[in-house]
Amino acid sequence: MAVKREAGLAQIHGSARLFREIFQETSSGDFGIHIKDGPLFRCHTRILDTSGGFCGKVRQFGKLMSRNADHDEIPAAKDYFKAQGYTRLLNDLQSIQFSQPMERSALNGSLASKLGGKREDPLKPGFSTAHFIGGTVGTNKRADPFFLAERYEIQCDCELMAELLRFIYCGEMSFFEGQEGTHKANEILTQKMLAICFEAERFSVDALYEKLLAWFGTRSFYVVGELNFADAFYHLQHYEHRATEEHSRNVLVNTIATDMVATRDQFRAVTRDSRWCSLPVYFVEKILNYNHLPIGSETEILSLIERWNATADKDKSDIVRLLACFRPSEDSQMTMKNWLSLMGWVDETGNVVPIPGLEGLERIITGKATKGKKPRNCKSTNVDVRDYTKAMLENYHSDLQPEGNEDETDATFFHYHGSKVLAQGCSFNLGAGDRLLQADVLRDSGISRLRVALSEPASLLWNPEHEVFIGLSYGEGKYFGFLCSASAFSGIFSVRALASAAPAPSAPVHLTGSGNKMEFDLGLEIQLHRVDLVVSCELSCIFKNEYLTKERFQISHDTLVNGPGLRYQMVGTGLESSKVLVNLAWVSGGGPSIDKHVDYGPIGFVEGEY
């Protein structure tokens, strides 16, 4: 509505009528914007001044040129737009041929072919009889009514500059008309919107800059899709350092850290991207401090910090800084203490270990750092969370919806004891008879990576009798994964592949840890189905970014798409009265992309034909 209102005002003031004139050689404009190796736009200073600092930025970034423009040496706008494929701009060149000189007019095609060579028109504006031998003494020069007051050469994409000028003159910009299309069309639209957003900031077209940021924050996800939205988010974040003015940078950062993560779908697209761990700490802190962050519970903050530190290269002081964004409640307070115990930052009595970089952690544990801030729970604005989770669990148990609940909750895992759900989240105390089950069903091809941390904080050394299976289930009694346990040496742990179809675990591979803790990543690759409708999968154990082992297994295409699908599952054995602290965090992937559409049909296969 605001764009239409400004467009209406532009029509009333008459500036919209002058927009198409800027492409004409006979334009009344006095301010020349010459695109390098491109056409000349003859603009009107009085109209450009209404945008704020546009003229000043053109003078700042542009190269001052002669005010006389020889159009014989400048590409014609129509020819240039055709060569570059600017179909939208070609619609703005109505009647442009009538402003062309006779020798370049389409009406003179047959005559021009009869001429022996190109002759300069002695009647054209600015024509002079001066030449390089005789000089200018005694020469005649015709008046040039199209003499410019200023002319600058700008290094900028021609289409982007034309759209900036369209917005200044008409109050509208054609890229906003883009609708959801093919993946390639959405990608092109995203790149164009990013490029013109950068140019609008560079040339101080503030009204357009604000509208573009609003588009990225509220509309882009639904127009260009999840993958392109995530690309736009990280491109905009990277651009903050190139912003030419401080207030522009502040508006940009505020949009990225609030509006672009305001809905759950947008938030998931950003945080599950592999580039999440590359964000600077101050930017992650701004996102995690957002009062309306769409998280199911505060425990998700710990998972986001884990994912940000996926490469284990962040300073302790930066992690402590992010922990100050955690707003504990009665339910989540214990989860945080378990998380800190797993990190080795607190002792058995709950006191902070004297390690450099942990300054300020005591204030976080006691709650002083977040005093007065309420815990966030924005899982659903329309449905009661308890009813929402209950409905999902009922769907899973009854198997009435084998493809899973499309309006899935974002609790990554559920903690079961028998058939009873004890908790949901990413940090659990796993006991005898317990199991952890992934909430989402994996049904699409792709790659994901899950970080797993297992510890026994109640003892100094891992009990050799305790084993934890972590892997994938794809039906009742069907599973494939790794059996984790301690070896005969303290701090050395073994991982063995185990499958429901195999009689015994495979030979172990080993990784190092502390006396009572092990940590590694699980990598899962689900390949596209083959012509025989078999899906090959690969489950990897990764330690310090090195593959310890890669194990392959196969499932049917029907099981993946129409059956139980794949879910991560964890089960403890030999625990009796003991408990194992389990912390899980997605490093990358963790859910299907809503953009991806794969035709799972049999590819023309007819039984008995071959």
C-alpha cells in the first residue's frame, strides 16, 4: 500500500511522466548519469533531490565527465537493453525512435545502405567545424540545447540504476512484482533483490532501502523459498561491513537479527544452515537476545550455541557471552547445569571451575545476568503447545500419518520411558528402559550431521558395563547405527557398527575423550533412489572432522517415503540405576527442505516388462 501511495503521489507531482524521458536523447533533464560502457540517462536534478542524498552519492562515486554528450559514441538505450536482455526496461522505451537522428532512425534503413560512408550531420546540436589540423580559430559551432549541467560516469549495473531511478520518479520498482517461480527464477530474483538493496544503500535511496529490507524480512521466504532465503540472510549479514553509513548498517542488522528470524520456518532455515557457525559472536548474541525468538523452550538456546561451535574453534569467553542469552526457568535450570557439567565448566557441587575465559559464568548460573527477562516459548501462536505435542505423539503411535505431521513441532528429540513421554528437547538423562527418538521423520535425500556428547557426571570414569546405541530406526525392530562403550583404557572409547540384520557388532574403531565423556559427530547421507526403488544410505562416525568409519545400508523406497521413514534413536544398555547424560545438537541438516521436490515415481518401470 505504501508503494502504491508513493506511486500515486509521483503521478500527481508529474515526476512519473518524466521517467520515460530520461532514456531519450532529447530529454529536458540536466543531470547526466552515464553507465560505464552503457547508455546515458538524462535525469532531472529537481526530482533526484527529493530522494535525499542520491545526487551527492553520484557525485561522490561517479567520475566527472564533459557536459557535452556525443550520442554517436554512446550506445543507444534500446540497442543496449536488447543486447542485455532487459525486457522490462524495453517497455519503457515508447516512441524512442522519434528522438533518434535521421541516420540512426529505422525509417532511413534503405537510404543509409546507399551512403558510401558515415557523414557527420552539420545540423546536429553542438556540431563544430573545428578539426585537429586547423584547430578552433575561425570555426563555427551550433548551439546545443541538450547541454547538461552535470554528467558523471558510474560503475553500476545498468538495470539496477534504471530501477533506482524508476523508484525515485515513480515510487515503484519492478523487482517487487516478482512471484514464486522455478528454482532458477527464484535464485535470479534473489540475486537481483540483493544487488539493488546494496545499490539503494550505496546511493542513499533510503525509502527503497527500507522497503527492500521489509521485503527480505517478511515476504522473501514465501516468494523465493527456503534455500534462497538462507542465502539472502548470510549475504545481507556479510554486507553489513560494507554499508556506507552507520544508520543504514543499524537498520540492516536489526532487520536480519529480528524480522528475518521472526517465524519458525525462517528461523530454522537460518540456524540449520552450515554457515551458522561462521557468524560473528556479537551477531549471534543479538539474535539469541531477541525477545520474540521463535523457540520451543530456552533449552534450544544451548543447542544453537552447540551448533555455532560445531567446529570447536570458539573461545570460552565467547560461549559464556552467548550463555547470557539463556533465560532459565524452573524446568530448564537443571538442563543448563547438566550442559555446563558436560563441558567440564562446573564441578560436582555446581561451582564454576577456575579456568581462564569463564569470567561471568557465575552470574549466569545464579540468574543475575538475565534478571527480569522472561523465558521464551513461541512454539505456536494459534495452537496450545501441549495439545500440539500430544497430537503429534498420537499420530506417531497410531501410525495414521506415516509421512509425519507436516506442522511438526520443533522439539528435536523425545525422551520415552516405555510408551510414556518424559521430556522433549536436546539434552537428556538416559536411564534403564529409556530411549530417545527424533521428532522429525527423515524422508528426503540429503546430508545431515548430528553432534553427540555422552557423559557420566556421577562418576570419574565411564562404567565399562554401560553401552549406548545411537543410530537410525526404520520400522519395528529394524535399526542401524553404532554401539558406544568404554575400552580397557581410560579415556579411550570404542564405536562398533550394529544392525538388526547382523548377528553381532562389527570390529570397533576408537576415539579419545575424557575419563567419563565422549563426543563425536554422526553424518548421514540419504541418496536418491535407484531404478529398482532401493535407497542407499551411509552413516558415518566423525571425530575431530576426520571419518573414523563409514557404514552403508539400504532400505526400500517405500519404507522411506510411505513407511516409517528414518529417525535417529538412542538406547542405553546395562545402566540399571545409573544414568548417562546425552546432549545432541544439529551441526547441519536435520530436516527436509520445503523447496525440494523429488518425483518418487517408478520412472516408467512396469513389472514383468524386462
